[in-house]
Amino acid sequence: MSAVFQRCVNCRKAYFPFRLICSRCSNTSFVEDDVDSGVVEAVTLLSSGQQTATVVCPEDVQFIARILGGTVKAGDSIDLTNTASEETALVGYVPFQRNKA
């Protein structure tokens, strides 16, 4: 399980969502990278009862994730995935599919 983000090949700055030009060094070459977990910074409860959360990761990248398999609060550590499953343990779902070359 993991979420996918983009990393500049020149200066190594991490991005999500993906960018065309690096804001740090103006490079246009990126690679995809993974992050497995992060810490919940803020939680939003939608009118449907679904939770979403801002998740800050060690790679200094933030995701807005849909919470599956339970509930979270600010400060909780959470695993991340880009594969949704109702049968999974508590995770933050970041809907992104890798580019297939």
C-alpha cells in the first residue's frame, strides 16, 4: 500500500498534485515515488458521514485522503493507499493511478 507523488529529478522536491515545472529549480523532469504513511493534520466530516483528511508525509508532501475502514483525528498516523477497498483496515485513500509506460 502506498500513495504516489512526483519528485523533481534535479533538486528532489516532492509534489502532489503533479506539476509540469518545478517551482524550486524550474526543471521539467520528474519521477514518480511512493509514500506509505503520514500524520493526519486536519479532518473534515462530510454530510454523507464520510471523513476526509489532510495527511502530511515524511517526504514533505501533503495529500487530501478519503478515510476508509474507520475514523481518524488530528495527530493520528495513518497508512496510505491508492487502491480503494471496503475490506481494508483503516487507511487514507489517495485516488491516483500510476502512469503506465
